[in-house]
Amino acid sequence: MRSAHILLQALSLLSLAAASALPAPVAEAAHQARGNNCLPAGVAQQLVNGFLSLISAFNSDTANAILADNFVDTSDSINYLAGIPLGSPTFPSKAAFEQGQGSQPAVPISLLKIDAVTCDGVIAFRWVAFPATGKLEVKGINILYTVHSRGKDSVGPGGWQISQVFSEFNSAAWIVDLGLPCNPPPATPGA
């Protein structure tokens, strides 16, 4: 019985991966075929743009619109820079994110590509930023988990909001951009 359950999970993941790898119009048609409960690609784009805008020019109205009440943000890259224990939530609540991100200087950040959008609301995207001195580009990847607020169309695009964020990036490049020393380890002979 357990192996049948695992097989069904694997098949479900494969179908989600296949749908997210399809060209946008085909993926959108696949989402529509599953019903109105799927995250539309256009809404995913709006959520990503909104989230990136919170980094480049924080706005509490945008944060309140696109972040779910149970929002949590986890990033060992940020945790390392901020002295937070690795593996811990970076911002354990929407209020903590708004206070923390709202007090940070704006960071020029651009979307490189949205790589995947699943029907159940998971978005994977890559970005590049130039914090502080902008001496080095900092590339990163985010995974957003979204929720649909059924019957609450006043929140988020189409009722969709971000409930969880997982973000990782080149924290060494970020440290250099802050004007701090971060020397790479010596080269290994023969490597």
C-alpha cells in the first residue's frame, strides 16, 4: 500500500514538472483544464514582480496585498549575513518581514527568469541584484509557495498571496558589495 502511495506521489510530481516545463500557452491550457483552482501564469508573474518590488522599493500596501497573514521567509543566505542561526526562519511572520525589509535600504534587483509555475501555486524564479556598492552582481533563486484566498478577492492578484518564501543567493558577493572583506579560500593544487 505504501509503495502505491509513493508511486502516485511521484506521478503527480512528474505531471506537475511536465506542465511547468511546457511553453506558457500550453502550460496555461493545462492549468485551465484542471479547473479554476490553479495558479495562472499571469498571476504568478504579478506575484514575483510584487515580491521583487518589496526588495527594490519596499511599500507596505504591496506587502499587505501580496503576503498572506501566515507568511514565513527562510533564507540561510540572509541568516548567515544577519547572524541568525542557520535553518531558522529569517522572518517568521508577515510583521517581521515588513519591519525587517521595510527598514533596509533599497536594493536594485531584476528578474532573470521565472523557471516554473505549478498548478498548486509553487513558483521558482532566478534574480540578480546589485546591493550597496554594486561591485559584484549577486545572483539568487527563490521558491514561492502561494495560497488562494477563496472568496477574498480583495487580497493579492486574483485572490492569490505568498505564504512561504525560500531564498538563497551568493552571500559572499553580497558581503563584498557591503564593502567588507571576503576572500576565497586558497586554490587546491590539482583542482
